[in-house]
Amino acid sequence: MKLHEFVVRRLLLLIPVMIGVAIFTFAIAHIIPGDPAAIQCGDKCGLVVDYTEDGEPITAYEENRIRLKMDDPVLVQFDRYIRDLAAGDWGESLLYHRPVVDVVKDAAPITLEMSFLALFIAYPLGIFLGIVSAVRQDRMFDHISRFFAIAFVSLPIFWFAMMLQLFLATGTENGGICDPIFGTEGGCFPIYGRHDPSFTYPEDGYAWFYPAGGTGFHLVDSWFVTDDKLTSLPEEFGSNWLLFKDTLLHLALPCAALGIASAGSLLRYMRASLLEVLNEDYVRTARAKGLSEWRVVIVHACRNALIPIVTILGFSIGGAIGGAVLTETVFAFNGMGRVAVTSIQYLDFVVIMGVTLITSVIFLLSNLIVDITYAIIDPRVRLE
Amino acid sequence: MRDWDEGKEDRDESLRRLREALSQSRSDLSRSWAIYRRSLLAMLGLFMVISVSLVAIFAEYIAVEHPYRNLLDTEDKWSIDYEPRRAEPFSEECDWHEQKITTNPNSPLFSEIVVAESDDKVGDDSRFYRDTLSVIQIIKLEDFQGYDLNSSLISINSSNSSLLVLSPELYGNTSLYSGVWVTYEFDNEAMHHWWLPDGYDVCIFGTNDQGHDMFSKVVYGAKVSLKIGITVATLTVIIGTIVGSISGYFGGRVDEVIMRICDIFFAVPGLILAMAFVAAMNQITSLTIPIWLGILFPIFVLAAFSNTYLSSTVSDDDQVSEQVMSLLMRYRGVLLALFSFFFFMGWMPGASWPDFFEISESRGWRAFAALGILAVLGAIIIADRRFFLNTSFEGGLDRIKDSFDWTNPWRYLTFRTLAVFVSLALLFSFSGNEGEEIVLIKDFDRLWKVQAALIFTGWPGYARLIRGQVLYVKEMTFVEAARSVGARPGRIMFRHILPNAWAPLLVAFTLDIGGTILSASGLSFLGLGADAYTAEWGLMISESRRYFLLSPHLMLYPGLAIAVTVLGFNLLGDGIRDVVDPKNRR
């Protein structure tokens, strides 16, 4: 199979899955108790807002039902739902009173920024420790690093995040273990939020900073604030670098909480994968040629050992978005995870549908990219 | 007698072989143990799992108080009181109690002598608990705004240590008419538990803001978490194995459909899906199914099995009833073992499982059982093809009777049986009994919902795992050999493929217990898990979040408990992986 055939095949396979996810979200939204028409009008459901042509009164509740077209058969509703999805109209949130697309557009970059940064830290760390662990198999370092790898996978992520806050964050009175190590006073990382509380965007700020809306990734956006706008900010955020630093410091603890489990599992995968490769004949050949051990491991063995690791990337992105639900709750980030929790708590089913859909789209696309990468670096896959 | 002597050598030989086989199987187990024992981490994991299980089993004896103490009506065995506010571990504040005293003489509640009693209550006033306390010393006295007063204004009655005597300055002072707060140390005999050393009659993990002993809650939490972990992992394994082996063995379109469904499940993050699922089940208070569904479902399952038999053996039409053999009859031992396992589980972690067995008391269940018996009889009568072939009625009843195969009634479960059952069941469901429902779980509380959600989100992982294993084993020569001698799919599946595919399943099962405990605590942390005040570790962390900078110990111990339990299962799973890894078995 040629590469482009492979890609097309994978893309076509996405379609039934996407339709399935749409059916799934639709079904969940219709099972969830709670009448959206009643939620929207709250305690004013009985008010008469209009009259029919025959002079019959229409209450606010009935008007909502008519407006949301809830009296249609379920299949008609589903048909309309799919059409609206395709047209980009994902409905309006009952809780935020904004279009779901806007809610998701605001929330998604926050989660993605955090997840990507977490994986960006976890991958090199996990792979490096995995290599060292495999090379020093059954020595002390191996045992210790494996124990910690399993231990980090076993930690409840929300608890670990709170422990990080307790020991490393500011505002905890004791300053944790941060003060003696880094010589700071009262902790070294901000305790929650995306920005320092003393720093607020001016009125209608974000749009003003980034007339085109920005990317939503503050790590990127902070470099594109023009100088004249920077001068309007407080002294400590007066340059692009300071803005970037502030964002980065706020991301440090959430990313550590999110990335540590990924790093742990990566270490184990990398170790197992490398140990398998190290037994191959060509590695023995490389050694027999008299190459240095590190060259054998890094250049010869790691190339093949890294191939299976690529497949895990897709799942770690999914896992990171799932873990973001907990991390964002602890660190008060208004990302997709928090939006999902809030919308489920308040039964805002339009947003639940939107968030579920968008997370699955992100997951499927990242898996698609991973699969294509895999097919490029390992041509054997395409033959199947 | 001569025959007996002649066969002696053969008998000895077969006995010797049997012994050899037995000794080999024993050595196999001991070899596994030897491999397992090599790893220190695996032994550590085993130790952790065993200790947590022991703590869960003997929670009543280890814990100082019942975690639902305040939520239940007064029962003597839980009549212990703490100071109802957060106390540090090992602090003497654990024995302190704060009590409001009316100091306005004009109030009808006023009295010069006040009984020292706990004012411990949670929730609505109908669940209210109060106990008289024996006071040792007065710690401090505060006015209503929190300013310290001279604590000698209140003294302990010399003859009865549970009575506090107010001095006239206290109730003569109009500025104190809004009342005072007295904090005193009380004699907490009940806190001194059998396993505590002398002098340590304190709460070793501190108390939470409700005045509950954290140690007791953490101990009881082991029960809840293990129950969730084991139940969910077992049920997901069963569902996943069934679906995955069907998918892997039959392949083709069935495989394609099942795998696409699994893809859908994988595409949505599990936690979000579980959250939505719990929310969707919010208003369900008891899990019931309509009777007609209860009848149809097992029939559909059985029909699905007999259906596969028919399709695979359809070539020889007359042999059909010969070849339709009973999976259930064959594996009744396995079923019995599974049932006993669940029964044991129901007995051990308490709480919800006993509800499952109350189905026998519902009328619906009895009707269901009666109908099941009728259905099997009907199947035997109607579905036997020889009955239809021999309907000449020569020879009368005897002939019909001879045509039955009484030894294996399951073989009559075929398409036609299904058709008969469907009509029977529909007839029954429309005959004025709509109100009757089979109650599966009477009290479908939040813990049940969490378990249901985790099973719902968890099975695709196993399905995919088992499918991969089946695909791999299916191509092996011994499976081909079995197929070539005419073994049926069910036999190949259960006798040849699954026994060779169980190793990764066992590893995944062990690891999944830990993973489930993590997810369940995560759900509880988000407020979508266990009901308020349940001794669930995730919920305990969530409840103490408000105070976590002031009293980190409230979240420290439940979190450590989760970490230790999950770590134990993960290490155990890793150890088992080393054991079942063929590379280690040389």
C-alpha cells in the first residue's frame, strides 16, 4: 500500500467513528435528566410571553420548547443536530449564554497548551530515564527509577497536584520545600490561575491585545503584544519576556502534575522496548565492530526502540486531556476539563455535547497524525 | 480375580503417569512463585495488596468509630464523640469539645448548671446524635465574638464531672447575654482502642471539620475502594472477554463493527464519559428491568450461542441437534465458581452487594424464575426437530417421550425456540403485568452509579486486548489441528484459545483494579462519585480541599492510601507480568 492510500484509508475510517461519537453524545444528552427548556427560563417558566393566533397564551416554558424544537421526534432532532454540527452551529450554552463554539474556542487552547507542555516535558524525561534504566538493567538505578515510574503512575493526579501546591506554591505560609532549595520566600510557583492576580487585562483586554483574537496559547501570544500596548500594563509585566515568564510559571505546577504520570509510563515503555531491541543481532554486530556502548545504544538501538513509543503519543494526548479535567479543577484553569465538569454539574447538555465532540476530534486527529508518522518511519505497517 | 492381576502393570503405569503429571503441575506453580519471588518490587506489591485487603476485611475491628456515626440514629456501639472541628494528628485537641452556653437568665434555656454534652449533628435534625460527656478540665472560655474570658468563671461540679457550674459574674453580665463558648477536655475512653499503645488515646490521623476521626474514615475507605476496584475490574473483564473473543474469532463484519464501537469509546476521554454517564443516571434510585426484558435477555444470549452453532454446523442438517451442545452445562463449574466469588465479595466488603441478593424476595423475580422453567420445558417440547419429524402419532406418547434427549436439554435452544420465547414473552408483557419489574439493585446509590459508569467506559480496552490475543493464538497450529478434527467454535474458543490468552488478561486485570480505584476517586473528587460523607478516599480529599492549606493532614492520608493501594496493585501486576512472560520461564 502506498503512503497516500494509507492516509486516505485512515481518513475514511474516521468518518464512521465521528458519526458514532455524534450519536453517542446525542444519546447521552438525551438521557441526562433535566429539561433544558425549564433550565433556560428558571423560575419564570409560568410567565405568559406571547399569544397564539387563536389567542391562547404561550408561557415562557412553552416558548422555549418551541424555540428549541423539542417536540419533534428524536430522529428529526438528530438529523437537525448533525446538520447543525456540519454547519458550525453547535447550539447555545444554557449556563454561559454563549454559543458553544465560542465556549470551546476559549477553553480548548488552555487545555491544549497545558497538555502539550506537559508531554513536552514528560517525553524527553521518560525516554531518557528509560534508556538509562535499560542500559543499567537490574542495577540499583534501574530498580529505583522503575519503582518511581510505577509510583508516579499510581498517584492520584488531583492529590499530587494539591501536594505540589502545598510544597512548592506561594501563599502556603510555610513556603514548602521551595524556600530552602531556591532561596525564595514564601514558595516559588504561583498557586493557581493562568496569570498573576495583580495582572488583569484592560477592559475588553484580550481582544484589544490581539485584534485577530490571538492563538489562545498565552505562551505564544505573549510574544506578539506590541510595545505600545505593553506600556499600559503594570511595571512587572512590562515586556514580552515578563508576560511569557508569568504564563510559564503559572503553567509549571499543572504541567508537572499532568506530565509526571506520562513520564512514568513512558519510562517503562521505553525500557521494555529498548531491552527487546538490545537483544537483536544487529546490535551485537554493532558491538562486535567495536563501537562505543553509548553509540550502540543511542544510534543503533534507540532508532528502532523509539518506533513503538510514537504510538503511545496518541494515547498520551488523550490521557492528558482526561487528566486535565482534574488538574484544571485543582489549579482553577478555565480549560475544557473544567468546562466539562461545570456543564455536567449544571446539566448544560449542549456544552457537554460540544466538549465531548471536540475532545474526541482532538484525540482522533492526533491519533491519525501519529499513525501516519508511524507509517512513514516504519514502512512495515503499511503492508498490513 | 485373574483379570485384576493381569491389568496391574497397566494400572501402575497410569498411576505413575498421573502422579508425574500432578507433581509437574505443582512444580509449575512453585516455579511461578520462584520467578515472582525474585523481584523485590513484586513482593512489596503483594505485601501492600494483602495488607490493604486485610485492613478492608477487618475494618470494623481496626477503626475507632463508624464513618457514618453522625448519619445514623443513636446506637450504643458508635456512641463516641469528638470535638467537632479539625484537629491535628496526635494533638490533644482531639479530646476537646466546644460547647455553647446560654448566659441570659431571662432565656427559657438558661440554667446555672449545664450538662456537658456533644452537639454533634450532621444533615437534617432527624438524624441527630447527642451524648453526655465527662469533663476533665476547662481549656478556655470565649465570648460570642471570640475574645478570651477568664476560664475560672466556669467550674466542674465536684460530684458529677459531666456538670458545668456557671459563676454569677458570667450570667450577671449583660454584655455576655448573647452566650459564651466553653472549650473543655473530656474523658474519651472509647478513643482508646485495643491496638493503640497505652497513653495514645488520641486520633492518629486527626479529625476533619465534621469531627470525624480521619483514621477510621481512611480504614473504611479501603473497603469501599477495594469493592469498587474488584467489582468493576471483574465485570469489565467478563464483558470485554466475551465481546473481544467474538470479535477476534469470527472476524469480518462482526469484528469491524465491534472495533468501530470500541474506537468511539476510545475517542472520548474516559473520565468525561464516566462523568456524563453518572450524571445521566442521576435520577435512577433503583435498578430495575421490565420483566419482558428480563426474559428476553438471557434467551437472546443463549440464542446467540446456539445461533453460532447452527451457522457453523449447518452443512449436516440431521446432525444439528447432536452438535448443539451445552456451553452452560460444560462450564457450570466455572459459573458456580464465579457465583461463589461474587457471593464472597458480597459478604466481604459489605455495603451494596447484599441488595443484589434481595431480588429473590421480589415478586417479579419469582415470576421470572417460573417463566424460565416454563420456557425451558417449552423449548424441549417444541424445538425438537424429531418431534416435528415424527408427528405421525403412531405409537402415541411413548414415541414422543423417546424422542427427547433428557440428558442435555440445552441443545434444544435454537432459532425456533427463540421465536417461541419471543411470542411467549411478548404475550406475558402485555397481559396486564406491566407494573411488575425485576429489581436488580434496590438501592442504586452513587457508588453503584460510579461502578456502572466505569464498567461502561472500561470494557472496550479488554475487548481490544482479548481480540488481539485471539487473533494471535487463532493462527497457531494447535488451533488449526482442533479445527481440522471438527471442533466447534465454542470448544476452540474456550478450550484452546482462551487458556492460551489469559496471561495478558490477568496482568491487565490486576493493573485495572488500581486504575479503577484511581478513576473512582477522581470522580468522587469532582463531586460526581460517592454520596456526601461516604468514607471514600477521593471524596475525603474533595471535602478537605477547602482547608488544605490550613490542615493538609486531612488530604494527606486519604491520598497516601490511594497511592499505596494503587501502587500495590500495579507492582503486583508487574510481578505477574514477569511470571507469565515466556522469556522468564525457560
